[in-house]
Amino acid sequence: MARGYRRSWKNLLLDTEYQLEFTTLMVVTCALFMAGLGWAVHKEARTATKTSVQDVQGQGLIEPDVAKATIASLEARGRLLDGVLIGVGLALSLGLFAYGIKMTHKVAGPLHKVALYCDKVAAGKFDTVYNLRRGDQLVEFYEHFKQAHGAVRARQERDVATLRAVVEAAEQGELAERSEELAARLEDLRTLLRAKEVTLG
């Protein structure tokens, strides 16, 4: 039965170098694009504001107080637009950064799990390999690894079954009582059996 996982923000940085490098590149690219687009919008808005201000100033029929208020309103709208552009750019960059970290975690997570299992195998431990979390990437690669790990574990289980059968047969035949050498060999088999059983968890 597959173990249930809940993705947590606390452990999202499993491969810091890869995740930050990829995410930073994505955010910088987006920020440059947004900066260029924002500058173009700012330039057009500024031109439109100047034109509107000149129109208001050129209309001599408008009272000075009304003209002044209209010009202040136009300039305030321009500043508001600049603020909106900056705010949207920052919000998009932060959102993209968070999204990038979360998405790269879906690649780094499976690789991290494979590395942990490989370390355990190198230490002689053949734990059960659990399924990936929902949404993780590299599913096909992970399934290949899982099958290979399962094959090694199955071989270890066959060795344990064979050793157990040999030890039980030797004990039933009371071989240890026939000579010291057979007793020593039987104890070696028991030690090897216990060691292999430990590797299976």
C-alpha cells in the first residue's frame, strides 16, 4: 500500500543549487520582459498625460482652479499606473519564484529519494521503496529504479530463505554435534543469516 505524503513548504529546497539556479533564471527572464513591457506602457502613458495636460492648459475657457485640479488628477493617474506596474511586476516575480521552487521540487524530490535509497543499499539496507507523491516528475525513471531495487531485494530475500532452510536442516540433522568444524560452519551460517535478515528491515 502506498504511503501518503503531504507536500510541505519546509522541505522544498532539497537541491538548493539546481532549484535556485533554475528558478532565478526563470524569474530574471520574466522580470526583464516585464520591465521592458512596463517601460513601454509607462512611456505611452506619460506621453498621453503630457498631451492631456497641454490640452487642459490650452483651453483658456476653463477656470484656473478647475484646470489645476484636472492636471493634478491626470498626473495622479500616471503615478498610480506606475505604481500598479511596479506592484504587478514584483507580485509576478515573487509568485513565479515560489512556483519555480515548488515545480523544481517535483524533480529534486524523486532524485533525492533515489539518492537516499542508493545510500541505504550501499550500507547494506534494502528498505521498501515507496511510491512518489502525487504530482512528482521523473515517474518513469523512478519506476525503473524501483523495479531494479525490488529485484535486488528479492534476490536478498531468496538468499535469506535458502540460508534459513540450510540452517534449519543442519539443526534438525544435529550436524553441529558431529564435529567442531561443522559447529563452527553452522554458527557462521547463522551469523550470515542474521546479517541478511537485518538488511531487509
